Amino acid sequence: MSEDKGAGEIQPRYGEQSGGVPGNPEAMDNPGLPEHLPRPTDVDPRLAQRAERQIATLFGLAALLSIAFCVAYFAIDEHVFFLGTRASNLALGLSLGLALLFIGIGAIQWAKKLMVDHEITEERHPAVSSEEDRSAALTAFASGAKESDIGRRPLIRNSLIGALGALGLPAIVALRDLGELPGDKPSRTVWTRGMRVVNDVTGAPIRAADMQLGQLVNAEPDILVENEEDDPEGEENLEGHEMLNAKAKAAVILVRIDPKDITPYPGRKNWGIDGVLCYSKICTHVGCPISLYEQTTHHLLCPCHQSTFDLADNGEVIFGPAARTLPQLPLGVDDEGYLIAMSDFQEPVGPSFWERGGEEDRSV
């Protein structure tokens, strides 16, 4: 009985066919890939040129959208709304998103229509590459650069370079959102000569005669308090985040100490009014707000890290990790007898760091 030749024939499995790739007898010559067919752009130069123009157009649009991002950033006011959303955010998102999208579409079209089109196989290899593999990788990279025809297609190359270069503009412009350079702002507060010292709860101005011996009052500059009476010649009150940032540095404490117990630095004898002294509320260690006051010793304690300051001795550090004395605000009185600042702090307010030492920052 004759047998069907193909019925009982065992077909070789993947990896078992002999005569495979040289150097690897288990590899198959063809694991089942369909026959390779040329693309339309491979056989028709006009279609290739058309694809080139399309890709260059996409890259050009990406460059224009990157520039549009920069224009929208400066030209559209942040308070303008469109379709229920902030117009600035909408314009920035659409321009940058479409720029990235067009670069991606252009790159895909370039690869699908114009780059060399052929199937390749890659054998598995150990995780650690050999010198031969590294050399082969460099050769493949050089071959890929050659096969991309980037040297023969300057229109695509130049438009891509322009698109990628313009894409960096939004990143540079967006750095402006980090805010202005601080300059000397960390060393200054909103305190100015003649500014009243007011209670930080009630906003009421304070007279030295109203304070009792041993009393501590948390205070702030009157520019941070909303006043019902508008003074057309006075300074406008701060609001919102500007007010919060200013208060973080300008908050102070008032204490009244027996003048006999006070030992001021030279040049600070007139910084107090009848024993009333004003110090920054911000600890010079890491910037914690402090107001734990011991009347008998005149010590002010930071509850966070236990830095202790002697308010009768110019805010000297007597214990704890703080590296600087507590900044003192020179006081005066206005025509109505209310406490006012005679100037801003003479030394930086807030936590210490390598540019803020101890002895060299003391006002004498």
C-alpha cells in the first residue's frame, strides 16, 4: 500500500531545522515571514518626494507651534478664559502637545516611507556584550544613519533639526514660571521706617504703655492687616500669597522687660521703648515660629529643636542648634504714641546657612 508522503512526515519545529544561519545550526532560515514587497515610495520617485515634503511640513508645523507656545506665554493674560477654561493654559497645552505630536508623526512617516525597508533577524545573546558585539553595534548605528538617507535628504534633515531646536524654546520660556531671581529679597522684609507694629490677631496698633512687665505679644507690620479706613497716601495692604510670603519673614514678638535687666549691644541702646523690645518670631535655626517665653529669665524657647534665646541680652543663643542671635527690630513711637519700626531688620531674618554666620552678622 502506498502511503501519502506528506501524511506521516514530521515537520521540523522552530529551531530544529538544519542548515540555518551560519554559526547557529538551530536557527531557521525563515520562521514564516511573508514575502517582502517594495513600498510605493521605493518604486516611484514622485511618491518619495511627496512623502519627503509631507514629513518636512510636519516638522515645520512643529517648529511654528513651538514658537506659538512662546508667543502665547507672553501674549495671553492669565485671567482670560475660553470655553470655561483658562485661555493661557489651553493655548500652551495645545501648542506644545501638537508640536510633539507632529514631530512624532513625521518621524514615523519617515521610517515607514523613506528609510531602507528590509527585514532583519537578531539572535539572542548574553546580557554582557562582547567586544565584537559592541563593534557590531557601532557598525549597525553607522549603517542605520546611512540607510536613513539623512545625508541625501537635506530638506528632512534641516526641518527636523529646526523642529527639535524650536522644541527647546518652550522649555526655556517656561523657566520664567520659577519666578524672578531673589536678589537681596531673602535679606529684606516689608518693615520700613514709620510702619506701625500691630497685634497679629486683632490688627490693633500697640502703645508701649499698654504692655505689662513680662508680657509677650505676637505682632506684625500694619501693611499685612486689612484696614477699613483707606489712606490714599499710605501703602496698599498686601493680599494673597504675597501677604503670606511677607508675613513669613516679618512676623515679630514684643516683650516688655525691666530696663535694668537689659544689656544692649553698643548702638542698640535706643532700640527699645521703656523696656519694650521687638524681635523676629522666626528661629535662626531652621525657621520655626517661636513664642514660648519665660518671664523670669527672659528666655525665648523654640519648641521644635530647643534653641533658646536670651531676649534681655540681644537675643543671644544660650542653648540649642541655632547659629545666630535672634534679629532685633529697632522701635520708635509715632505722634499718637504707637510703636513703629525705625527701619528694617539690620540682619537677615530666618534660618542660618553657610552665607549667614554668627558674629559677623550682628549689628553693633
